[in-house]
Amino acid sequence: MIDFFIKVRIIDIIDILLVAFLMYQLYILIKGTIATYIFVTIISIYILWLLLVKDRMILLGSILSQIVGVGVIALIVVFQPELRRFLVVIGTRYFSKTRLSLGNLFIFPREMSPEMHINEIVKACINLAKKKIGALIVLKRKTPLNIYEQTGEIINADTSSSLLESIFSKESPLHDGAVTIVDNKVHAARCILPVSDNFNLPPNYGMRHRAGIGMTEETDAMVIIISEETGDILLAESGRIKRVDSKILFRILEKEFIYK
């Protein structure tokens, strides 16, 4: 007797939800980038091979079957930046609170990280914006920034508005690039940041804006951008950017780094 009822187990529902979640996260990462077209092309080739070519056109089917056969490796190579970004987002956003480390397995005396002096950061942003001096300030969260700090000069000095303003002054040899702030230290200056390849960004966004957005696509850091052309203060986070004033900037930084 034919069973007309589909047996749906709880594990099947969980399976569908997990796949939908992963696909959604992948879509968010590649949305608006050139990777979208590559992904659509690969899926189209696979569907073409599966439905039309596999058993009908022997020569073309054999060629496409070879492409499909190495498809996983090709995807890893082509989507390496997106896959890396995907793993960073999943790790920092959903697993960073687990804090897997030897310090959790064994009891070691640990020093508390000093609170970030957001007053000094906001004050520097206000003064830089008034003078229309461009700046990139990277605020570390969970993702290590060592690979980007190695491209610049290590400073490791206490955060102060005068220090930040002097670094981004056009007469300073360190003004070209980004500053990283870790805890309450200006850790490095003149750092090179990854540039976003999102082609949906407004055309008036220059390399400084794209570098700030690109940094938040690669890491979970927050990036403050001071526009040299307009004097606007912008805040980039998770691949998105928005214009803020000094009061909103202070509240966001206070919530993220003080009262978190």
C-alpha cells in the first residue's frame, strides 16, 4: 500500500532551518558584490548539466561534468574572500561569547582590559571633522587585527584626542592610512585596510570610505570614517555605513565598549 503521507521528523525541520540560515548568511555576504554573478553562473551551469546535457549531449555533457566534478575546489578558490568573511562573521557573531581558551579550562589570574576612552575618540572626531581632515579609526572588538597592524607602525600609546589629531594631521608621516585602537591604546597607525568590492556603494564614496567598509566586511571591528571632502562623521559596521553626529557616535560607542 502506497503511503501518501510524508513523514516529517523534528531533525528534518532542524536540517531545513540550518540550511536556510546558512544560505541567508551567504546571501548577505555576497549581496552587491561581483561574487553574486559568479555564484549565479555556477548554479546555472550545474542546472544546465543536470537537466539538459547530462544524458543527451555526450561531448558537452562530459566537459560540464568535469567542471561540476571539481566544482567544490573551484568554489573554494573563487569564493575564498567570501568564505573567509563568512567564517569570521559566524565565529565572532555567534561563537565569540563562548570564549574557548585555556583560561576557561584552568584558573589563571587575569587582568581586566581597560575601558576605551570614548570621550577622547569622539573629541578627536569632532575636531577632525571641523577641519575637514580625513581619518580612519578602527575600533577592535573580537577579531584580531594583527595582520592589518603589521602593514603600519606600532605605537601602543594611551588614547587621547591630541594624539589622534596629530597622527591624522597632513604634516604627519603617519596620516595616510588607518589607526587601530585596542582597549584604551592607539596600537598602530598608517595601517592598510582591505577595500570593499561592493559595487552598490554610492559613487561619491572614495577609497577611505571603501577601506572602512571593507574592514568591517573582513572583521567584526567598528570603523569611524571622517570625510575629507564634506567633514562628515560616518560609522561602518558589518559592511554597512551610516552618517552620525557626535552625540549619536558617543552613545553607540558607549553602548558597545562601556556598558556591553
